[in-house]
Amino acid sequence: MKNLVIAALFVFAFAANNANAQSDFDKAQRNLHLSAVNTCGMIKSKTGHDQAKILQSLENLKTQVTIIQDKYVKNPPAEYAKDPLFASYFAQIKDVANTLETKVKNENYKGAVMNCSHFCMTFGKMHAINGTIDLTDMMFNWTMQISMTQFMIDAGNYQGAKQNMKKLPMIYNKVSALKLKKADANFNKSFENIDELYHSWLEAVKFEDYTKAKEIFKNFSGAFPKVFKQSI
């Protein structure tokens, strides 16, 4: 339910960033988001875990949060100045890092993976509330709804999957609009692969070829993280 509420915020609070406003803050939060994604990439590794490296990455991430808190919580950027929740977003990000730290110390990597999405959810919530939705937020929302639809299919809830798919065209269009605004040739090239997989998956679901859809979804999920990271 929490995921669906935040997804709704993404859809209905979609807006473009003011490219020149608070560039220092924008850069700081992007770097923080990238650090969180990189750290979660290590946690999600299927080839083994370097516990010391992950813990150091989490410590560095918390240091980044502290720097942002010290600089901006009492003097928020103009586009966040009216938001009474502004300070809470960074406290939440630090809480997620602390939760991950505990799980990594206990070598509970599966549990840690389940908490990683809360980083993106927190950034998305902050941006949705303040009208600063960016490409990374919409990419996260896009893959979340694709995954939700596929999970419904896996559970045999085909009617629910068809209903959930109705959300996807609007989300995809907003991803496309923000991708156009980003105007990054390298990102666009990388996006082509997941774009093709996405449309193939849609076609398979449309024609109720659920075995094929599941295989395409697996390939999409494997290719998505690299492209997602490039969006930040």
C-alpha cells in the first residue's frame, strides 16, 4: 500500500525541475542518491559481498546526509522552503542506512535488499510533494509498476495485472518526456535496450503469453539497474 501511495504521488505531482535553481543542493542530493544506489548495488550482488566495503560505503553515505542536513535543513532551497517535512527526508535516509548497516553486519543481505528501495521512495516522496519530480523518480516508478504487474501475473491475478497495466502508458510518457529533457546521448543509447524489452513484455502480456512475459521481465530486470543509475 505504501508503494502504491508513493506511486500515486509520482504520477499526480509530476513537474519539471527549475534547471538553474539551487544547483548546489541539486548536485548534493543527486550525489547522495547515486551513493545510495551504488551501495545497494553492492548489497544486491549475486557474486558475493565485501562486508567491510559495504559498511564503509554506508558510513560515507551517512556522512553525505549529515553534510546536507548541516547546510540545508535550517536554510532549505527555495523550492523546498515551504515544506514542513523537508528535514524528515534526510532523517529517513539516514534511518534506512542505519537499518542496512545492522543487516549487513549480521550478514542478512536478503533482508537488506528488501530495504534498499526506501532510499528511492524517500527521494521520490520529497520530489513529488514539492513538484520537483525528476527522471530517476519516474524511472523508479516505472519499474515498480512493471514489477507489480508481473508479480500479479505470477500470482495468477491476471485481471489485477490488466488493471495495473492501465497506469503504465502515462508513466512511460513521463519517463520519455524527462528523457528528452535530459538529452543525454549515452543514456538514450542505454535506454534503447530496456525500451525494446518493455514493449516486448507489453505485447506478451497483451496476448496472454505469460511464460514469454516472465522471461522478458527477467531480462528487463537484469538490464534496468545500469540504465537507472545513468538517470541520476
